[in-house]
Amino acid sequence: MAKLTKKSVFKSYDTKPETPMDKTTRVVRKMVDDDAEERQAKITRLRNARLEREANTPSETTAKERKARQSSGVTKR
């Protein structure tokens, strides 16, 4: 039986050099991923701002109810 060593058991394969098309694909995918991350961050920021604004703004129904009561012609004597 042959003596097994690291060199005889694990063959090293040479990696192919990156082709221009592979390089373009890699760069474009990185750009698309970066844009998606920026878009997601912007959406999250805007959503949080909207929710905060809605929480701090009084509801429109109470303002409309007050106007309706005042303009209904009921006066106190």
C-alpha cells in the first residue's frame, strides 16, 4: 500500500483567473447590493419619521368635532 501524505491526498487545483465578464458581474452586483442597502436605510428612516410625526400630531377628528360644535349655533347664556 502506498504511503499517504498531505500532498498525495489533497490535490491543489489552480484557480482560473477572473475574466473581464466575471469582474464586471462582480462589480455590478456589489453596486446593486449597495444601492439596495441605501434604499432600505432610507425607507426605514422615512417610515420612522412618519410614525413619529403621526404620533405627535393630534388626530383630525377631534379638531373637526370642535369646529362642528362651535359652528352648530349653540350658545351659552
